[in-house]
Amino acid sequence: MQVDFYHLTRDPLGGALALIAGKATAGGERMVVVSGDAAQRKALSQALWSASPTSFLANGEADEPHAERQPIVLSDQPVAVNGARFLAIVDNVWRDGEEAFARTFFFFEDHDRDAARAAWAMLGKREGVVRNYWKQDGGRWVRAG
């Protein structure tokens, strides 16, 4: 499993998530976006629907009808109701999925650094986990660790 930690220092979460989700879905992947905060999930859904002036990223809540058809599902649990192999954790609370996702994106801001560090350390003790740390450098993402 690959876990990519994205340290948000410039762009808002909605924009960064739309960028990553857009690349994932363009490559044929599906994604589950996890947050325990229903208001945050609603705001992120809107950000995905309005990802750019010329495109959108279709998404829906995991408990809505036909969620299995959605390329991006928002949920409070890491359950791949849409057959996703990618997971995005956006509320800074590490959760193990009911199945192993091939790739997990863990987004965090400066004020969430301690929890992100704890997740990084915990995952470092697991076999088969590749961790990457990404930070914003100007207008682009660079791997820093």
C-alpha cells in the first residue's frame, strides 16, 4: 500500500483534492473520500462538482442511491462501495479500511501536524507500506520525504 501525505500550506483542501481526484479518475481509478464531518463532505462535494470552469468531478455520498456507480464517493468510513482502489482521508483521522486500498492520500494542514506525524510513525512500523510526504512549493507539489 502507498500512502501519500499532502501538507496543505497554500491551496485549500477542496482545490488540492480536486487536483488529485481529477488525475485519479482520468487514469480510470475510483476514489473514496473520508471525513467524519458531514458539513466538510458537503463542501468538498461542491468543490469537486465545480473543479474547473470547463469540467466537473462527479461524486455522491456513500449512502445515496447508485453510489456504486459514482467515480468518487464521500463517506464517513473507508468502505469502497464504488469499487475504489484509492482512498483520500481529509479530516486528519487515520482509519484502516475494510479492505486494503492500493493508494491512500492523507491531507493535513499546519495545525494538524501532530496527528499526521503520529499516522506517519504508525504506518512506518507496518510491512508493505510505502510513505511519501508532499509539500507545496509555489504552485506545485514536490516530494519532500
